[in-house]
Amino acid sequence: MTVPTTGATTATTEAGRGFGIDIGGSGIKGGLVDLATGELVGDRLRIDTPRPATPDAVADVVAEVVGAFGWDGPVGVTLPSVVKRGRARSAANIDPSWIGRDADVLFAGRLGRRPTEVAVLNDADAAGMAEMRFGAPEGRAGVAVLLTFGTGIGSALFLDGRLVPNTEFGHIEIDGIDAEKRAAASAKDTEGLTYPEWAERVDRYLTVLDNLLSPDLYIVGGGVSRKAEKWVPSLTVDTPVIAASLLNNAGIVGAAAAAAEGLAH
Ligand code: BGC
């Protein structure tokens, strides 16, 4: 666990700051965000995701993270799930008991806030929102698809910087198989693939997406985007591919922005 340098002394009313939490399969990460620059203010705090990752157990950790910073403003929270008006609608890589849960109401209750002070959104949508605001400017023109490669594949679709939420392109079926089962970063790890072997799968995946969407740009994120030079140059898909610029903290930053802007309500 990283201890936040910001601590409980943080002035929660400081203008221009927000708070985001990114819920993933292995860790729950949160931090204070400077909404003008998209940078974290101080360190983030990461706590292992409880197992099983039931809504109540996860909400306890969310409250612990927010409490550690002494933050009492609006909070943005990501889930690796379709989220519509605060309600989780799918659970590909999280506990199935999330399906149908009003996540905004749950977190608001634990945090002592009104549901309108908590924005819950899909993790890839949050990462994409952060990239649109603070990443490479070319993403803001035309049709851009942000993809996060991790346990699954998350997607966020943008037209001129505006999000079309909950796209779930990681679950497009290719050769009868859910795409993320073959092309997520977790497949590379569990099957012991080299970068070139895995890049071939990603290439095939992007080619299928190309045929469906004809986008102007792919932005690839997730942990593997840190090693983009090992696999992005070998992709042959027609559409340009760039690595995400916010790396690990994109979900936190996007969630904080969503909460500040009230986008989820
Ligand atoms: C989920 C998406 C999520 C992605 C990345 C997929 O399995 O269906 O909602 O964005 O994983 O976490």
C-alpha cells in the first residue's frame, strides 16, 4: 500500500481539484486530481481488491481510500462494467452480484454523500475521458477509439472528443471467441506469449474493429501501453495507433473529471 503524502490535511474545498477511484480486478486506486492539468496531487493510494469483490466489500475499500485523504467533495468511481445512470449492468471480470446494483447509491451511502455527488462510470470510458481532456490533441478530432488492455479489453468511443458510453468492444466475437479472451493483456501473461505473438492477436482484433467502425485513431492504454514500443510498431492495421499518455492514472483522472462535471447524472 502506498501512503498518500497529501493525507487528511488536504483542503477539500480547494478549487480545481477532484477525487477519483479506479476499481480494477487486482487493485482499487484513488487519488486527488488537479482538474486543470490532469495530474495527481500527491501520491495515489492503492489497496488490493477484496476477494470476493462483492459490492459491499468494494464499497468498504472505496470509503477507506476516500477517508485516507480526508476528502469530502464529489467522488468519481470507475467500474469494469457497463454503468447506466449509476447502475452496474454487466460483470465480465467482476463479481456477478454487481449486476443490477445501484453503485452510485451504494457508494454514496458509504461515503455519507448524496448520490448526485458520486459519479460511477465504466473504467475505459473514464480513461478515455481523461485522454480526451489531457492526452494527445489528435484524439479530439473525428472518431477515436480508446482501448485498454488489461484483464479484459475496455473500450471508449469518441466523436470529436464526445463520449459514446458503454461500448464494450472487448466483447466482439472473433472466430467464435470473445475478443478479450485472446487479445487482452491477461491472455499474453497466462499463455506466456511474446510481444510479437500477442501483437498479432491485437492486430487481428483492430482489423475487425476497423471493418466495423473505420475510426480515425486508436489510443491504446492499460499497463502494456508503458511498453508500447514493443508491440505498437508491429501493428499493420490501416488506422493510426498511438499509446495513451496518462498510463496508470487515467481511470482516476477521468473519474474525478466526471464527478466534477456531473456527467453521470
Ligand atoms: C468489461 C468492460 C471493461 C473492460 C476493462 C471488460 O471485460 O466488460 O466493462 O471496461 O473489461 O476493464
